[in-house]
Amino acid sequence: MSSTRRPIFHYTAGITAALALFALGVLGLSACTSSAAGNFSGSTVMTTQPPATGNFSGNAPSALQSLASAGQASAASASASMEARASAFASSVAAESARTQAAYQGALKNVTGRGNATADVFLTGLPKAQTGGLNAAIVNITNHTGPTASFAVQVDWTDTSGHVVDSVVVGTEHLAPGAKATPVAFSSKDANLTLIPMVAKAQRF
């Protein structure tokens, strides 16, 4: 009798042990899942299906159209801002009165050659960022003579081929010996042109 019951005991014990291990495994898996989930905040939604569009009405704007519209608006705003800066710069520079302009032009009218004061004048370019996009240059004038003198300077603007496309006259009055003046010459021609300034005439009077 004892020999026939011993296998049943071992079989039952084996089942019991297996069930115990299975229970521990389930509990362990639950604990691991709970512990892993504890490391995340919020909720996570995973899907492999695209959102349904049947409930939407109207047409979504094209991304390219939106970008194009934004680009056009930005370009228009930048253009208006550039024009405003150019106008403000031109107004600030063109402070010479009609009388002084007439005096400078009169001094240059009968000049033969390039005049008697080209050695007293040199040009310094101005960045377009400071001029609203206009081509402009500082006309540096120094009175190297003994007496006080006035100066008239004609600045020609040439294109990259050397052709004169614009010409302006600036100057200064009653400049003391050794003193310097810095009027600004600018071209009102198309700001997109690449223009090079040069002293065409300079007369001391």
C-alpha cells in the first residue's frame, strides 16, 4: 500500500510546486509591469491607423501655399521698410539749400579738366544697410591751403562697364585751413544696380 501511494504524493507535490511557481511568475510580471509604468508620466497612445477624416469639414490649407503667402508678406514688408529707410536717408543727406547747390554747380561750370582740388578729396563707400539700399559715399574734403575756402565736388556713379549712369554735386562752404568736411553723395538710380563712385571734378573757390 505504501509503495502505491508514494508516487501520488510526489505527483501532487509536483503540481502544487508548479502552481506556486506560476503564481509567483504572474505576480512578478505584474510587479515588473507596474514598476516599469511608474517611470512614465502622462498617457501614451499607440496606433497604426490614420485619423478618420469623415468628420472634418472644409479644406486644409496647403503647406506650400501658406509658406508662399508668408514669404510674400515678409518680402512686401521688407521692401516697404527698405523704401522708408532709403527715403529717410535721402532726406537727411539732401540738407543743402538751393542756394548752396547753385553755388557749387556754378563753381564747376567753367572748370577745365578735373579742377584744382582733386588732391583734397577722396571717397569712402557707405554700406547699403545704412542707406536703405541706396548707393552712397562719403565725400571727404580737407582744406590743405592757407586761407579759408569753399569746395564743390562732382561725383559720378558708373556701372561695372564704366558707363556714367548718375552724377551728383556736393560741397562745403568756408572750410578753415586744415579743417575737414564730410558731405554725402548718393545716387537715386535703381538701388539694385552695382554702382562705383568716382570724383569727376573738384574745385576750390
